[in-house]
Amino acid sequence: MHTFKKIDIITRNITNKIFKKYNYNFIIINEKWEDIVGKQLYKVSSPLNISRDKVLTVGVKNNYIVDFQYSMPTINNNLQKILKNQINLKIKIRQLQ
């Protein structure tokens, strides 16, 4: 019985590995992406990464880039609400096929 580990130690080790690979804010953004961009843009876009320079790179299908750019003020406001004004991200759009 001494070889068993407590569940909180196991889960902490797993989550630490995930958080080292991905920024915690990026995980929140992925989980709340539909709330951030809305149903229409959710289907044609996805967050790709957050750089060290606090730039959120978003992949957007090429037919919807103009719509995404037009919605940027709303998206920025929603990001601030979701992240509780902890971080101010710039958004960079990458075209997807």
C-alpha cells in the first residue's frame, strides 16, 4: 500500500507538465473560444498560440478574415472579460486554407 500516491500529487504532476507546455491563459482562451468570438467565427477560427510578446495568433479561414478583423474590438473586449484584465493581448491573424 505504500507504493500508491495521493491523487492530488498525481494530478499536480500532470497539470504542471501541461502548464509548462501551454500558457494557462491559452488554455482558458481555448476553452472559452466560442464565447470570445461568437458562434459564426468559432466555426472558422481557432487560437494557435500566445507568444512571449503577448501576441495571440489566431488561425482564420481565408474567406472570413475581413469578418474577423471587423469583429476585433468585440473580440478584444471579450478576451479582457474572460481573462479578467490580467493580460493585454495583441491579436495576429494567420490565414488558414
